[in-house]
Amino acid sequence: MNELILTVQLSLDAENHEDAYIDFILSVDGQYLHEDGGAYIDPAALVASAGAPGEHFIFTCNCGNPACLGIDEGVTVTHTATEVQWKLRQPIAWPVEEKLPEWAQDVTMVFDKESYVEAVDRALLHAKTLAKGWDGDGMLWVGPALSFEELLALEIPDSAMISMPVGNGTIQ
């Protein structure tokens, strides 16, 4: 199985020091998947991927449109009772005007479902805590095409939570 690590940080904008942004940083097996090419993590797509299979544009441009960076395929996410599987193209982003390199390939990653959901939930809680605590004079950017209120409203669907029968009840 692959290991997903998510961290969230609050950083000052390099050009306007009164502004800040919340950045989700994602690595798999110790490798950052999105550091080259300028892709950002879309918190809404990441949260959706924890609760539902399908194509999720987890990696995107800071404006919210993945096509700006040449991301024309999302991460194909599938779920089983115990696993979350990603299928994605490497490189994730590639200049629109250029042909994909010969070394481009589809990659499959498999995560323990409980660990995946917990990592996404913990990162989301951290992002919300950072956003609520921001008291700077400037603007706070909370994610691609995402408002402060939309970030605070994000929740992992109940269907993603692992439940197991215990005696006469269920623990979630």
C-alpha cells in the first residue's frame, strides 16, 4: 500500500506581505506529486475523493481551472471497503501547447481507506483552524476557486467513514 501524507500550512504572500494563503501539501511515499508545474491541491476535490469514486481534479491551478496548467485528466478514484485507489497521469501538469513527453505514464496508487479518510479529515480540520485564526490585515486565500465560507462548510461525507459492528451497536 502507498502512504499518503497531507500537511496544511499558512504562508504569507511573497508579493503582498499582508496577504496569506492556506496551502495543502500532499506527498505519497515521501514524494511530492505536485511541486513541479505549479499545481495546487483543491480541498473540495480532495474531500470529495474521500467520500465518492469518480474523476476528481485534486490537482489544479490556483484559479481553480486545471486546464490553465495543462491538467486535462483528473485523478480517477475508486473505493472498496478497505482501500482507496488513485489512477493518475504523470506528469500531472504539462504545458498545453506542448505534446506530452514520451516518459508520461499512468500511475496507480492504493491507500488504506481508514488512513486516507483520517488524513483528509485531519488536513481539513487543520485548514479550517488556520482560516478561523487568521487575523491579518490582508486577504486570505483558502484554496482554488474556494471562499472562506465554502472551506468551513466542507465535510467528509458520512459514507466515507469506516463503521464496524460492535455488540448491539456500531462504532464509527
